[in-house]
Amino acid sequence: MRTLQRWQASDGLQRGDGRPLAARPTPGHALSDAERAQVLSVANEPRFADMPPARIVPMLADEGRYIASESTFTRILRAHGQNAHRGRARAPSKSRPPSKHIATAPGEVWCWDMTYLPAEVGGRWYYLYLILDLHSRKVVGWEVHESDDAGHAAHLVRRTALAEGMAARAARPVLHCDNGATLKATTVLAMLHRQGVKPSYWRPRVSDDNVFVESLFRTAKYRPECPRNGFENLDAVRAWASAFVTWYNDTHRHSGLRYVSPGQRHPGADVAILAARHRLYTAARERNPARWSRHTRNWTPVGAVTLNPERDRVVQEAVVQAQHKRVTAA
């Protein structure tokens, strides 16, 4: 506030900020040219050539020498373009950003994974392969097998692509999965290539890049129908999985979809269902306005779905681009 008052008193607002062009005398305690050259020479000695200033200064102190502080070493090296990674080791690389997949309609992004289902016999497992549509949360493909094999995964991709009519679509989906050996096998990659599906994988050592499928598996394993002591045989597992997928797709009201089922959202029926709910709530408020302190419940259809959290601006741009492509294709 005082700075603004001083500027107003001296017409600073009209003359502009003069600080960038102000003449600043060199401080009396500044290093001389010879001292700066000595700092640069010491930092480039063979024994110090691969060390940062944080190591150089303490070693000089052990020798009874003080030339300059760590910050001064750093500042001089930066001025001469020598503040990069020093040494033969590869400089630390930046971590890969999360896969930014945005689904604005069904069939754009699929998430798949495999989970273990216990048998009654200890140490024995059944393997549930599952593909989930990111936009509608509908299970579009699943299989249960007694072994973990890339052939099963490749067959599931082919069968799901045929069931969803991917051959007739101009744009094929992105298939996001973990870095497991089964889902990255050559057999699977070849099948994805033949179907025109683009693979996408989790970041290494990150456990939340496919939360939609992981959440689905948790829902499945905590259902009352899932036996606590394991499954009797393969037929029992497949019967349970078939019943669960039917319940999840057609009966389950998904909290992330304004409580419509994935089977209703997949073909776009959720728009009419949510509009009817909105009309119902609006009529109820008009009949008894004193019972409503604010607006009615939000029944607006859920828009674009992101695989990882993304800024609203990026999501909106993706939605606009998707709408433009659909209009152009039509």
C-alpha cells in the first residue's frame, strides 16, 4: 500500500515502473573479476568437475580454504552455463505425466484388468478378465479362466470388439490397462493392432491409474453372492460372474452416473430418465415450495469422464473437439 501511495505522490502511475531500468551501483562487498575467475577455476578442477557446489565448499573447508559460499558458486556457474547436471551419471528425468484419456461417448476409452478369485482349495485361483467402458461404466466384455494366459486376454479383446461393433466405427477405442505381462504380451498387442485398438498402460509404481476397474472389482468381491470361502469349480465362478455382470449393468444404480444403471447410460437413455426425474422434482417443489429452501436435486446427465483428474478447461476443450468431429462425420 505504501508503495502505491509513493507512486501516486510522484506521478509514478503515469511514468511507469522505473525499477527495471534503474541504475544500480555494484555493492562494495561484491566479488572482483579475479575472485569470480578463481571460483570458476576451482569448480572446474578435475577433482571437482563432477561435484555440485554443496560438495565442493565443504571439501575446501576441510583444506582450510574459503573462497565463496555455496550460493555464490551456484550463481557463478549458472552465469557461465555450467549449472547443469555435473558428472557422468544421467541427469534425473521427469516422471511421465498420467495418461490423459477423456471419454465423451461410449466406445472411446475402455479400461481392462484381471483379478484373482479364490477357489475352495487353498492356493488355487480363478482369473476374471474384464473390460469396462469408461464413459458408461458398462461391462462390455468379461471371461473367467483357470489360468492366466495371454491367449485368453487376446480372445476377450476380439470378442468384445465384435460385440460392440468396432469394425463399423471410424474411431476405435483406447484400451487402458496395467503393466502386467499378460496384458502386454505380443499376442495381445497383435490382436489390438488387428482390431485398431490403441493400448495405454499405467505409470510404473502407481496404483490409482485405473480406479474405475479397481472399484468395480471391489464391488464384485463385497457382494453378498460372492462366497467367502472360495468357489467350488470353474462353472460356479462363471455362473457367479454372469449374474454379477447382469446385475451391475442393468440393475445397479451407479452413484457416479446420477444413479442410473450403466446399461441405461450406454445407449444414452440416461438423458430422458434424468429429465423425467427433474420434472418430477420441479413439480414437487411447486406443490409445496415451503419445503424447499433452495434448488432441487441435480439431475443433469454426467458429461465427459476422465481417466485421471484433469482441469475443467482441458475437459471442455476435449468435449468441444468431440462434438465438432461428430458434426463433421454426420
